[in-house]
Amino acid sequence: MARSTVLRVGGLIAAIFVLAGGANGAAATSQPDLSSRAAIASYLQSIGVDPATVTWQQGLNNYAGPSCPGVGWTCTTAARVVQMAPAAGQNSADCSESCLVFQTTPNGSNHAKCEEHSTDPVATQDCDISQASPTGSNDATVLQDVRSTADDGAGAQKARQTAQVDQQSDTGDNHADVHQSISQSLTFGVTQTQDGYQAADIVQSASDGSNLSHVHQTKDQQASGGTTQMQNTTTPQTDFKGCAAATTQKPFNPDQCAHVQQENLDGGTNGSQLDQAIGDRQSTNAPAASQTQGTFAGGQKGGVHQDNPFGVGQDMNVAHQALAQRQSAPADAAQTQLTDPGCCGASSQDGGAKNHEDINQSTTQSATGADAEQFSTLSGIVRQTSGGDAPVAAPTTTTANDTCDIDQHGRNNDGSGHFSVSGTGFECEFLTLETVCQSGVIPDSPVSSQPASEACGPPVETGTAGVTLPALTTLASTPTAGQPIGMPDYGTPTDYLAAIGG
């Protein structure tokens, strides 16, 4: 049973999150052209949408949804709309199913809300919002919720949630808030299968305004009474934007994924909050039961890229990834628990006068079987370059205002490890902390052999180019010992507002 922690600073890892080139080494925004009706129609065609199937609104005040504000508004109940308002105009949309919203105004405001709810055992929820207001404001909210207690007739529950928000401004502000939640419960059936896929893609660009993004994803899954129980064992469809399996950042096939891209051309505030939480529970009294949670390549994935010019603006990113897996069954059961959370990318913050990145990751695995197979890899990656395109070779490419923190806490039946590292300036140029926890004998595991103890220790640090590594702190922690464990807190952490001074 072995565990290793690897801390790297320097150019050891070459392209963990692949992004197309742009200003300051940033990702090209690839944002849709919303400058005219013809440009919007062309973009719709490029994504496979016939412009004739979309409702077009061109008035001073445009509204789409169930509650028309009244006189002076151009209104529709359509869920697929293009809203174009003149100067000082406003666009507003409220959608509850398969939302497609395009909004543009020179200096007015764009507001879009997509709210989808379902209790079906097999559910798909999609929302796509694009907004442009050069000197105005853009605000988008996505609320997606699936709560299932019935199966599809074959003992399965499947939910898929995708959200895309694209916001373009100049001197105005962009704000995106995406909440995705899945709750699945099965209390009958011999074979019980639960799968949930969540993906959010946020792209924001401004000149000297602010880009603020909050992505909050939660999954709560519970199965009881079955002989074969499987949760998040099906390889998800990872073809959604920055969550594509082709990227090299772990995990390769996430079932909970967020991609956030923020660009400020003249110096402003980029703020990103990412909250991901998964709670899996399986229980049964059936003899010779089989319980499986997760896959080697699955789990939580966060990719964040924030860009400012050299020496101006600030980039703030706080990420939380928490997963708990609990299995309870008779002694002859086969039990497997796997996960692979990773955040936030090899190009997380470029430019700026003040950067801060705080990554918090935890995995808690507990199974009643003495030989339960448990494996988790926690991967935290910080990449701060205040010099933008400047070579990653000298301390002058960062500033004393740059700070970074990575905290990882892994627990399983036989061991635990809680490790934290904090850096400043050049220490945050390329900082990676990776923790691997393993218990039991896992076939085809990336860890081929294990000592008899220390399922989560000791830590290992390495570095390159003569850079002194920031101190790695070991904190108190205890194994789960197969005992009951709590599920993650599905609420929003408070440290994000403190980080950006809000």
C-alpha cells in the first residue's frame, strides 16, 4: 500500500492543459462574432443550427420567457432566441428547456437565465448563452437540477448536464453563475447503475472591466439493496469544449468538469470560483455482491486560464474539489473505489500585477471489506507568469504579489495524508503537487507494488533549475478504517469572496 507526493517547480511538465495561442501566451478566445445579424446567422450555421429555427428579436427592450414585462417590450416565449437591442437597450431571457440565447447591445445590458429541472431517470439538460455589450454589462445564470428516484426500467439512472456561457465586453463587466446538481437514489433492483455527467464551459473577455465566474457542480448518488452496484463507471462523453478527453490534464475522462477562460486586454479583474463535490454511497446485504465507484481516468477536472497584460490587473482563482465514496456490504463482497481529481492547468494565470491561486482537493474512501480496492490521485497545478510571453527562466517574470496555495487531503481504509504547500513570486511560476493514495491490491494499477503500510505516505519533493522549493507542510489526518464517513458539504465555500476582496 503506497502513496507518493511529488512537488515540481520549473519546466518539468510541458503542456498539461492545451490552449491555442493568443495575447500574452493566452488562449485564443474563439468567441462567436455577434457584430451583426449576418455574423450571428453564420455562427449559428457553423454549430449546426438553422437560423430560421431561431426566434429573432430586434427592439429597444427584448424579452424571452413566460412573463412579459409589459408595454415597451418585444416579447416571445421561445427558448431559442437571438436578441439585438440598439444603444441604451436591454435584452432579457428566462428559459427552462434546451436553452439557446444570443444577446447583443452596444452599451445596454444583457440578462439571461436558464433554469432546468427534471425527475426523470434518464435526463439531458443543455444551455448555451452568448452575450456581447461593448460598454454595458453581461449577466448569465444557469441552474440545472436532476433529482431521480426511479430507474429506466433496467436498473439505471443517467443524467447529463452541459452549460456554455460566452461573454464579450469592453469597459463593462461580465458575470457568469453556473449551478449544476444531480441527485440519484435507487432502493430496488438486482443490478443498480448510476451515472452523472456535468460539464461547464465559461469564456469571458473584457478590456478593463471585470470577469467573474462561479461554477458550482454537485453530485449525490445513493444505491441500496442491489447485488451489483455501479456508480460513475461508464466512460462519459467528454467531447464538450475544454472537457475533451484529448487534453493531457488529469483526469482524462472526467464525469464532473469545468473549463473557465478569462481575458482582460487592458488590465482588470479576473475572478474564478470553482466548486466540485461528489458523494457516492452504496449499501447492500446481498451475498457475493459487487460494488464499484468511479474509474481510474474519471472524477473531477477543472481547467482555468486567466489573462492580463504585464504589470496591470489581477487574477484570482479559488478551486475546491471534494469527493467521498462509501461502500457497505457483507464480507464476501468485491469492493472498488477509484477517482482522479485534477485542477487547474499548465497555463492558469498569465500577466497581471497581482495573482492568487488557491487549490483545495480532498478524497475520502471507506469500504467495509478488508481487501477493498481503493485508489485516488490528487493533482494540483499552478502556472503563474506575470511576464506574459516572457521566458520562464528568471524570477523577473513574476512579482512579489503573486501567491499560490495547494492543499490535498487523501484518506482510505488503511492510511491518510494531508499535505499543503504555499508559494510566492517565482515559486508559483510552475508549481505542481500530486498525491496518490492506494489501499488493497488493484489490478492494472499505475502503482505496481506496495509496501505493507503507509497507504498515504511519505511525501516526496523534487525541483529543477536550482529553484528552492516552498516548504511542504504535513497536517494531521486519520484513515477511514472502513467506518461510516460524511458526504461533502455541497454548499459554496466562503474563501473566494475573501480572496478577491469582496
